[in-house]
Amino acid sequence: MVYESYSFGRGSPATTVEGGMKLDFERVFELAPGGMAIFGSDGRPVVFNQAMVGMLECRHPGAYTRSLEDLMHPEEVAECRERMRRLLSGERDSFLFEGRFVRETGRDFRGVAELTLLRVDTGGSGDSHFVLNLRDNTKKLDAERKLRESAERFRALVDRSSEIVKIVGLEGNIRYASPAMERVLGYPPDEITGRNIFDFLHPDDIPAIREKTEAAVARAAADDTVWNVAEYRMRHADGSWRHIESVGTYLPDHPAVRGVVINARDISERRENERRIRESEEKYRRVVETIEEVIFRTDGRGRWSFLNPAWTKLTGYSPEESIGRKAADFLVRAPGSRVSGPDGDDPPSREVEIETRRGTKRIFEVSFAVEPEGEDFHDSFGILHDVTERKRLEERLERLAMHDPLTDLPNRRLFLDYLRNSTPWGERGYTARESTSLLFLDIDRFKQVNDNLGHEAGDSVLVAVAGRLEGCVRAEDIVARLGGEEFVILMAGAGVREARRAAERVLGVFGRPFSLGADEAQVNLGVSIGIACAASREISPEELLRRADTAMYQVKRRGGGGWSTYNLKAPENESG
């Protein structure tokens, strides 16, 4: 560039720089850190400095083909033309503006620019040029944008957080409160700002908080940052008290704080839940200590690890002498098969028998909440229900269902069960040398005892008959009362001869009179006996009973007082 002189348009009269300053201008132009470019009055490029070449990402530095308008974003070209017009007309000396510019690669950026008109005087005539000073503002704008976004995020976090954020001076005055203050405690932030935080604390909590605060301030004098965790009660706007948990960061020397930044949350619901849990635990503890059932837990080796007081009450063993010992050491009968809970949601349960400290045996039903491994009590948890009395009652009821309540002999139901399971119908099966004999007995003249002496006397006779019958049979024979004055004797494995000998023994015991009670009255009775034998499965148990009954009536028809053996051909000829 060779110029005689340079004139920079800064109003009228123009400021003129003579040629002696040309080299200084060129040096400033080339070495300027910001982008500089000179355009003709028509906007065509004249020269770009190196900073402008780099900023515009020019592919061919020295071949300047882009006009002033080409540098502008399409949306800003019209405004660029207007600026050029006004500079040429002398309305303005310069324009300082922020706009969007386009690099040669097509990427746009935001920059801050100053557009000035330069007049060059040559021999009394002057040409005008535009000088553009441009600074790429992208990084600054990005930094400002990120700062704004960060501030907005922080503001949104603070505004929407469920935790209260407060800045409190060391003297206790509230300098800032986030919107959560109103959501949690009912106070609008502007209403509470400026007030002393101790005015809102529960009186019982103030001494501890003051002590914590003073200790934290003392530590903050030596440390950069001090944290302080506290729990206290704050008064809600409705007058109730809320449990608050807070973390205070002490920043007494920070210019924006000069106090404590407190993050606080409402833990009233948590404290209420904890209170309910404590009450529930206390309630269940009382239940465990007073319940009649034994609650137990065992470890992986089957040793008691917990026993409630019911264990001592029912067994006599104290917890001290039981905990740590194997549960199996106390069992007379180990856990058997399940007795309940195979279906549905009921827990599995089994029965065990435990010998108490007093030497008695008690039966417990074990309900496992956690099923043990194998048959032992390894790693289990459950309840021992004392079912001793229930089992005894069940046994009594079962005996009543199967025995005659007056004589305690098997009744018809139990007798038929014995009969169906005896030879030759039993599980062992039939052998040629085994048979079953049945004696059917009916007491002669028993009705006269009831009619003349009363049913009490009749019951006394029946009890005596039962005793005499049991005394004259083999140990393996079954004596049963079918009802009224009818009795039967089941002789498994006995043939007809042995049955007849038994019938003779029965007749012998009926030869003695029967006593009728305390008045020592006596009565003589007879008995009619029917005998039937089965040596194969060709007849049923019921048929055997019917045959013995038939044989017994043969004796009755003859006047009673004897026995008769059933025979398909001539039963009446086989009697005694």
C-alpha cells in the first residue's frame, strides 16, 4: 500500500495524517490483535490484516474477494447497507455494533464491530474507504450463556427444591430464604427475611443450637470451611412444631455470605414413623413376652438363639440354661411329618414331644415361619403351641368314639374294624392252618333285671359281665359290647375247638351270681353263646358275625344257658 496521506473521518474538518506516518499505520494495521479490513466506498475489499484473515478462515489470504456485505449474515445485510450510506453521507462518523458475521467456510459467528469511514487525500481529490474493526465475541458470549444457564439451573434448583436454603448471619438474622421456606414452614421468604432464626426455634432446642453455633464459629476461625449438622424443632406458620434436620456451612469471611449457608429439610414425617415403629416394637415386645405360645429362633447348628418367657412357663427351663443348647436335646420325640399347612398359605407345622424340667412330657405343635433344613431345628424360626390338653382330649374323644362308655370295651365300630383286619381278611393274608372264631353272647333274663331292679342295677351287671369276660379269654382275644346285653369275643387264629373251650369258660363265670351294688343284692344270670368260624375268605366278616348271631338264637330257642356252633347243614346239632 502506497498512500500520500491518510484521512480518518472523525467529523469535519477531517483529521489528516501525512505520508510520514504511513509506515506507522501499516505496522499498526498488520500487528493489531483484532481483525481489521479496508473496503472501498462500494464495499469491495482492499486489504485484510492477518487477524482478520484468521478470523474469517480465508482459504487464500491475499486474494480478497468478499465484500463488506458478504461478511454479514444474510439477515443483517440490509442494515449494513444503511450504515454504509449514512457514513458516506456524513450523517455519522462511525458505528459500533454487535452482529452476526459469516466465515469463508460458511460458519457464522457473533462479533463486536466498529465501522469507520477513511478518506484518502491524493492531489487535492479524496477517495473514501471503510475501515472495519472486528472482534470475535463467540467465546465471551458462550461463557456468558453458560453463566446464565448455570445461574438459571441454580435458581431452579433452589426454587424447586424441597429443602430450605437459608443464609443466616452469625448473629442469627436471616438474610436469605428460598421459596421452600413457604412450602415447608408456611412463611413467605420476604416475610421471614431480616428476622432472627432463634425466634422460630423451640425453646428447649435453643441452648444446644447456640452451643453448636459457637463451637462452629470458633472452628471456622482456624479452618477454611466448617460443617455443622443439627436437628431441632421450628415453629410452622400454623403454630405447630416441625422436626428439622440441617447442615450448616460456616463462611464468615466469604463476601457474599458473611455467615452460614444452611440446607434444611423437614423430617417430621420420618420422626413420626420412627415413633410409630418404636410403639409397634414395644407393643410386639409385650405380646412376645406375654403370649402363651413359645416363640423361638435357632441358629444354623440347631441351637436355641431366642426363647420368649412362655418357654420357661411351659417347660420350667430358664432362658439362661436353654439358649445355646441344641433344641434336639429337649425333645423326647423329634419333629414328625407335617400335621397342617400342606396347602394354601398356612405355615408348615409338625408335632414334637418335650420333657419338662419336672419330668412330665408335653406335646407341642411347631409352626415354622422359616422351614428348617431337614428334620432338625437348624436355622429356623417359629412358634411352639402347647397342644397337650388338646391331644389328651382328642384321645379321650377317640376312645369314646371307639369304646363303650359304660364298660370301656370296644364298641361295635371298633370291633368291626378288628374283625375286618383279623385272619383271614387281614394284611398278612390267609394260611390253611389259621382261622378266626367268633363268639356271640346274649345275657339271659337281663331284661328282668332292668324291669324289676332298675337300669342302675342293669348297668352294674353289664360292667361285671365285661370284667368276667375279659378274665376268661386269651390275652390276644378281643371282648366287645355290641349294645344292650349283647357281647362278642373275637378269637383270631383260633379254631372251633378252642372256641368251644372258651364258650365253656364263659358259661363257668356266669355260674356265679352277680352283685347289684352296695346293698349286696345278687342275681343269677345265664348266657346264650353262638359260635362261628371262618377259615377262608369265602365269607365276609359281616357274614361271620351274622352266622354267630344265628347260632346264638339257636341256643335262645332251646331256653338259653349254653352254646351252639353254626353249621350250614345242621347247626342245632352242634351245641353244648
